[in-house]
Amino acid sequence: MREAKSAADPQAAGRTGQELHGAGLPYAGIRVVDFTRLLPGGWCTQMLADCGADVVKVETPHGGDYSRFNPPDFKHTGVYYNSVNRNKRSLALDLQQSASRPVLRRLLETADVVVEAYRTGVPVKLGMDYETARGLNPGVIYCSITGFGQDGPLADQAGHDLNIQGLTGLMTGGMRPGELPRSPNFQAADYAGAALACMGIMAALAARAQTGRGRYLDISMLDSLFSMCNIVATSALSRLGGGTGEPAMQPWGNNPRYAVYAARDGLPVSVSLLERKFWGLFCEAIGRPDLYNRDEESRDRHTDHGGRAALYRAAIAEYCASHPREELVRRMHAKGIPVFPVYTPEEALASPAVRERGMVETMPHPLEGEIPQIGNPLTRAGLARTDQCPAPALGADTRHVLDELGFTEAQCRELHERGAFGHETTVRNEAT
């Protein structure tokens, strides 16, 4: 395991809140204290940081956020960690030690937003639960992100993306009898929880501007993802409401006009010919007007097309297999027909559609040089930073944050000696 960098490391450049204050951005002047690790909380608070908030990432001195050590690396530091922690500052604080309580108290007193992702009950043990925070700071917006929420039958269970996706019904959408669900390629539960937490915090900040009152946000990853499963659950909802659930909606490959096919060179393409208009254009383009059904209705677009399905699938497969992928896509796009390449991650990063929209950026990193990042779509609207800062080294900003919280040099030394910052992090005021 790589050793985490400490604040004494010359590569760990500490930053003041003023340096990351995000002038002109919507959350400039908002302080977010981030007690989370890994993905849901990290992505949520990075979005707030991108939009101008001063995010103080509170990490254990004993290794910090687990995501620091997730492979692969650039050269020295993890790609995953850097992808969800830009524009933040790192404060190393050992919350297990009573010596950390004065720092914790001031963090809660001065925070606009607190985000935590501990198991239920842990914040109370650490002295940083909502009731404690609200007693110190009535206007605080406190967001808890857990797998299953603060109550309910699963509240005491650990929440992992795979388990949660399985519980929502998402993984079984479009499955045939006897099939085993495949592990998903996307962390839908993690990102759903992150997105709902971010939306909730933004809404709570807007409400506080009107009322002056803070509030508590209980964000469940299961709730968040399940709220997005309305399409997956269409048949089940129909039956629950007294319907038959048939014909079932088919956006998962059973509809031959909404599926993936192979081009002549074996490379995959996605074919989206749901609407009668696009199906007509395609039939004309391939010289098969006999496949076009003028009596087709709008309700047919997301079905499996019944007895015509085999004819449709064979015709689409034959045409796709008759041209190399790039030529096939060019032909289709020239006629306005939605057939697109299915890219690998490397191809996606290099694609003009991504590059020309500014969705791949680079930023300077003290250890790596220039590193690539996936951009924030809000940048184009002037709502997110253009001057990105790299994810912080562990404890790199400890001293700056303590200064802002009003701790003197002598108080910092005393806290350090008592173990508030562990043994890996220094709080000397170094020119880093």
C-alpha cells in the first residue's frame, strides 16, 4: 500500500480558503465540512467545490480516505481519488481521540453544510451528529448519506452499490427466464445517492436563504436509485395499480430497433430506431420499404414488435454487418439516422463529441505534472470552476484550516502533542 503524503511533505501544497473561494460562482463563501470517504459523498462535495464552495475534507491521519489507494494510479497517486476530490482541502483529524473535540466543535460551528456517510449511530459516538451540530449552529445543513437511510429494516446494514442495485429491481430489467443478472458496469446507486445529496443540499441552501433555518437531509442510496427506476418498474407498477403489465416496455435489447449490433469489422454500434420517423428513414436508406408499417402507433415504439421482430432484427444486423463501423456511422448520420459507435473508455476520452464539449480537462498536479480529468458540464454555463485544483494530499491544508478556525500556534502544538492529528501529520506553519 502506498504511504499517504503528510502535510510536511514538500509536494503537499496547503491552500487557504481564500485561494479556493470561487469568486463569482454560486457557492462562493459557503463552507462544506466533508466527513465522507469513497464515492457518493466525494462526488457530491466535489460538485459543490466545483461550484465555488470551500470544501474541507476531514480525514483520519492513518491513511485518509480509502479511495487514495484504489488502483490504477497515474504515476504516484490514484486516478479514482483524484477524480472525486478536486478543489477540496484536506484536514487530518483523528476523531477517535478526545483531543480532536475542540477542532471538531469549531468545524461544526462554522460550517454552512456538513456531509457525512458513517453507519447509523457512528456520528453520535463521535460527537458530530445533527443534534450536536444544530445546537452549535442552528443554520447548519446536515446531510447523512447511507445505503438504506437512518430508519427502516436495513438501516443498520452496510450499503454497497451492487447490493443496492439488486434491491431496486434494476439489475433484472429485460432479463429472460433462467438468466442470472450480470454485475453492472456503472455504480448507479453510488451516483444516485451522490446526485440526490447534491440536489438536496442545493435546495436546502436556497431554502435557508429565504427562512434562515438549516435542516437535516437523510439521503438513502436505495431511496435515491429506486426513485429513478420508474421505467424499470413500469410493468410492476401497472400490475400494482390493477393493470396487466403487458405489453412490457422493452428498452433493454428485446426491441430489435433499440439494440446493439456488430459492424463488418466486428465493432459494435448502437441502433435507436424507436420512432416511426427514424424507422422509415432507415428502411428507405437500406432499400427495404417492405419493412415499414404505416399502421404503426406511438405505443408500439417500446415493444418487442411481436411477429415482425425477427424480420427487423435480421435486416438491421445484415445492413450493419455490410459496412465497417466508421463508414456505417457516416452513412447513417448523413441521413439523420441515430446509429452511433459503442466506444471503449479510451475511445470515449478521445472522441470529438467529448473533447469539443470540454469534457476532458487537464490540471497541474504537484506529483504527477498534468493529469486528465472528466469535466463538469456546468462549466459551460459559468456555474463551475475553470481553474481546477488537484485533489489534496492527506493533511496538506491542516494548518491553514486551523488558522481560519482561530487556533493559535501554541494551541496547535498542544493539540498535536495530545494526538488530535495522529502521528503522520504535522501542523507546523510551513511554506508549502
